[in-house]
Amino acid sequence: MPPSVKPPPLYPDLLLAKSSLPRTADWQSTHHLVGHTATVVASITTLVGTLGQHLQKQFGLAHISIETLKATARLAAYLHDWGKANHQFQRVVRYPFTSLGSQYRQNPKIHPQLIRHEVASVLLAWEFREWLKQCPNADFMVALAAVGGHHLKLGGKQGQQRQELGEIREGSGDPYLYWYVNHPYFKKLLRFGKVLKLPLPIPKCSVSEKWYIRTIKAKRQEVLDAFIEWELDPTFLAVIKALLIAADAIGSASAQVSINIQEWIQKQLNNTLTEADLQKVIDARRGKNQLHRFQIDLKENSKRVTLARAGCGTGKTLGAYNWALRHAIGRKLFFCYPTTGTSTEGFLDYVHNQVESELLHSRSQVDLELACTGEEEENGEGGVNEAAQKLEAFKAWGAKVNICTVDTVLGLLQCHRRPLYCFPALANAAFVFDEVHCYDNALFGALLRFLKVVKAPILLMSASFLPAQVNAIREAAGEEIANIEGPQELEEQRRYSFHVLDQQNWECIEQKLWQRVKQELDNNGRVLWVCNQVNTAIAIYRAAKGKGLSPLLYHSRFRYEDRVKRHRVVVDAFKQDQRVLAITTQVAEMSLDLSATLLITQVADPAGLIQRLGRLNRQYCGHSCDALFYPDEKVGFPYRQKDLEAGRALVCAFKEQEVSQRQLADWLGRLNISTNPQEHCVWLDGGWRTYPAPLREAGYTITAVLEQDREEIDSLKASELPRYTIPLPANNNTKDWQRHRSGYLIAPEKQWRYCPELGAFEVGGE
């Protein structure tokens, strides 16, 4: 055994796991390292015990026994925080306790730890590997890799893969780590290994207590070499990673609440759908109407993976709940929409107050701070934001139906926090993915990978599928799928009368458009005008006001709380029997459930145009309604030239004709558009690496807050900030913007201003 080194002092003289003040003066329970470890081991044991065979079936792990799943998960939980037994972490975790002397505390913002505690856990566990490998039925290497990634900081940074096993950071104050391996609390942690049936006697500690940087680098390389040579089962590893992250999250929460965590977990996860639950939703929505044959087929003629291709307003969503009657009994149901707006509408329209349900997306309201370690503040990490995501995810554990954005589910594949925290609910769920046509290559690739790995019942819905998408879905499913077409009697109704204004003179086009708008409004009609850019929409809005009209303006560049209000105002206005003119952007394509009598739209991509048409004559009035298309001369933002050309080809194919939804879908089905889905995902392909990567392709916007709002937002909780966020164009002008403490970029007042009427607008670009 190496000679003993005088340990850095601790007060209180125990190894802490959390910065939260304890409920008792003796610092017992889950705040110290042994107590927290015991709680996480108990939590993960309950998770595997409750989910058990669901894990095997849902993720195709029949070749992995329940005993191996449980033993490996428990070993990972046992080891996950061993690395906190070093002097730098113990000083960081005590930093919030200002009554302690400076010799006991370390400011992580000024002096970050040499290595993160989870990397330290991997290195320290590796020193005990010969003993730990004797854990019955457990896979040590799987557990070790899960430990290293349980805070999503291993092997990648800012979405990009890196080669080193954790970062060694300068400026820590001390160029070494002291291990408290001879401290009574660490010895107690070793003795706790008997719960995992690790053999006795516990081996004598041969770990040097003091590691300088050169030693850390050598140990790190030794473990990395072992990971490189390791032949792994990627799905088994991915499941253990997710279980550990979820168990650690709920274990941390238990420090703040007085409940039996094991009983709570069982109660929440066993709260699944019944036939009565779903029938209540269906009956409330359909009223006295009978289900269409299409909606009945979704239940009676569906398979594990089913495609539902039906036009807007034909009852796909109601059909999906009927599908769930066959496929989601005894499970939870995740209903996934592409945007926060569509998920909110789906929640309000169907399950709110009908069945135990939750609305999950990045802007749903949360307000709870869970126990933090003090590390969250390093490198600008938001401890409160992470706590809010944990709380939101815990709601999903107990809800029978979760209405969410697709990111809440498919984000699992790129190691996003929220879906990893939701993992126990995902592990026994059925899934509905709506508006699949609008997925970009990255998101569609994630969907394909999900289909390959997750063996759950899955329903994919859209108004239109490209042939290349259907073929890719069939291949990914690896089995026969069902393809259910929408109700013929509704889809063949001639809802639209196409008129293309392709004159080169904008003044001539504009004159004809306004004449048609006035005519429709004079007849008490409901006009929807869709533009391709926010600036264009604002210009049309101003022109309408200049003509004495009372238009409604709705686009994405409002503060989120204002946008929610605008959304409701527009939807409600179209429900009234009175004239209305709404001027919008692409937000109309999916989130607006309304029925216009006149549609005016710039030419866009074909799928987008079909979605816009879904807002025209949605509640069929017995005859066709006019759709006027005019060109967009702005190429590249947001549409490429080939997108605009394809859109023009669509509208010209039916120029001066009455058109049905079925004709549009058939036209799109003949379109030879290839897809290039990006299927690589960190969760399954990262091996020992675990870090968040982008789920969607880089867009044209960034989410920011306004300097104009700075005084107000600085006093808000992190969970309240999304109300003030605005998507703004991403360009070179943003590279020098400062960041708020929450992580959001701050749009300078000299570049961006805001008014409730117009939303955000560029200074000088009005």
C-alpha cells in the first residue's frame, strides 16, 4: 500500500454528494455519498423490477436476462458517484455553505475541478476492477461506460465527438486530486457492495491517495484503451445508460421530498391506459357522430407499425386514439407533434380533463429546484434549467397519455436530457408520430433508427408521404407494416379551386389579391394569408391596415407568451360566424386548426403548400373555395430554388381546376424526391461516449431573449424565461451577442426591438 498522505480537511467530516442543506443537523440521509448511492441503487432496482420484461420487449433485449439487466444497472448505480470522493469535489459541493472557512470550499466558476466527478468515478472504479468484475451477473464494462456518461459530458462537446476520456481542466487551484479512499465514509461505501453480492473480504486499498495530472492522464489512457478494444452490445449499453440517468435524477429528488421513492416509482409506472380511458377520449371527441371507416381500420387492420396517410381535417387524431384501443392498453401513450404549438393544441383538444395526461415541451411551466452538486454552474451550465427538465420528466412517469414534441421521444437517440429523464415512461409506451412529412433528414433519420431499435407499437401519420419515406420506413421496421389510407368520401371532395398569379409585375398581382380579399370579406368570409417570411407578413399586415381593414397578425417572432395568446385569438376568430383576415407565416401549416373560405399564399415547397391548403375549407362547405398562389422571389430563405420550383409545378398542375386532397397526395406520391436520412445517433453508436448532439438539422433561427427585456427577465426563475424567448434569424450579426445566465443569446436593442402588435423587428428594417 502506498504511504499515506495527510488528507485535506473536511467539515463536516464526511463525504457529501449534494450541496442541498440537509433536513437534519447531522448531515445524514441522501446528502452524503453513501446515502445518495444507496438511494440510487434502490431506485434503479425498482425501475428494473417494475419495467423488467417491458425493457426486454421494447428494446429487443430478449438475449439479455433480467438478472443481467438488474445486476448491471445496480452496479452502475453503485459506482456512479465514487469519483466524488476527491478533495476538489468535496470543496465544490461545500461552496454554497458560506459559513464554512475557505479551506473547506472551492468556487467552481473560478477554480473548476481538474476532472468532472463522473470521469473520476470511472478512473477510481477501474482501480477496483478485479473485485468489481466479480459482481454476479453484472457486465462491468457496460456499467463503467454508463457511469462515465451519466451527466452527458463524456466524449463530446457542443454536439461534436471528441477522442479523450473526459477533459482535464486548468485553473483548478491544485494540480492534483486527493482521493479519500481511506476515509471511513468511503470504506462504508465499499462495504455497501455486499448489497450487490460483491465478494468478501473487501480488497485492501492499493490506490495512491494523491494523483497529479500526469497520473490522471496515464490512468485515463489505460481506461480509454480498454474501451476501444471492448466489443459491446449497443442497445444493452444504451438502456443501462438511460436507466442510470433516470435513477440518479429521481434519487436526487428524494433528498427534497418525504415520500417512499420505491413505492412512488411503482405507482407512477404502473399507471397505464385502460380501455375505458381511451373510450372516454374517443366518445368526448366524436360526440354523436360515428367513426369513419378509416378510423375503424386504424384499430382493426393495423399492425405494430402502421402508416396513416390522410388529408387535413379528416380525423387522423381521433383515429389514432382508436388505434390505441388495440395497441396501447396496459401501456402509456406518447403523442408526438413536430412543434410546441401543435402539441399544445393536441393536448387541449383531446385529453385535457379526459384522462391522466401531461403536456411536455420545452416551454411548459415548471417550478422546482432539485438537489444540485455545485458542478452545474461550471462552464455556464444551468442547474435550475436541468432541475426543471427533471420535474417535467417525472410528470411523464405517472401520466397515462403524454402529449409532446417529437424531441421528447426521438431526442433519446441523441442523448437529450428530457427524454433520458422520461426513459422509464418510454420503456412501456406506444407512440404516435404526427406530421411526419415535415421531418428534416436528421429528424427522419432518428425516426428510422427508433423504428429499428424500439419494438413498441408505432403509428406514423401525415397528410402526405413521399415514396422514398415509405420505403425507408418499411426497411427500418424490418417486418410487414400496415398502410391505412384516409376516408375516401372526404378526401375526394373538391375542396379547393386553384388560381395561380404568375405575372411579373408585383403591383398587378397585389391589386388582384386585395380585390379578392375585399370581395371575400364583404361576403362575411374568413381569409387566411400565408407568407414565407415574417418581414413579408408584417408588410402585408401594414398594407391591410392602410386599407382600413382589421387584420390579425400571427408569426413565430412574438414572445412565446404573446404568441400563445395570438394563436388562441386567431383560432377563436375563425370559429365565429363573422369576417376575419389573418396574416401568418409557416406557423399556419400545422398548428392552426381553422377553416378559411379563402386562402392566399406564396408558393412554397409542395408538402408545405398541402399543409396550408389543409386550412382552407377544412370544414367542407359543399363546394370548392378559392386558393390564390403567387410567387416568392426570395430564394434560399427559407426555401431553396428546387423547393420553389417543385411547389410551382404542383400549383400549375391543377391551375384553374377544382382539386381534392386525394389528388394532391397522389401527385406528391409520384414526385421523385430522394431523402438522405442521417441515422447516426450518440445513444446507440457512441459506445462509451455520452453527450447531447443535434436532433434536427441546423435551422435558420436561433432562440434569443431581447436586451429590451433584460431588466424584467433578470429577476425571473429559469423556468419562467421561455415566456420571453423569440426565434430570430441566425446570421453573422449574432456571433458577437452576449449570453444570458440561462444560456439564451441576448439580442441587442440596437439591432432588435419589440412591440406587442408586430412582434420582434429589426431596427432600420421596419
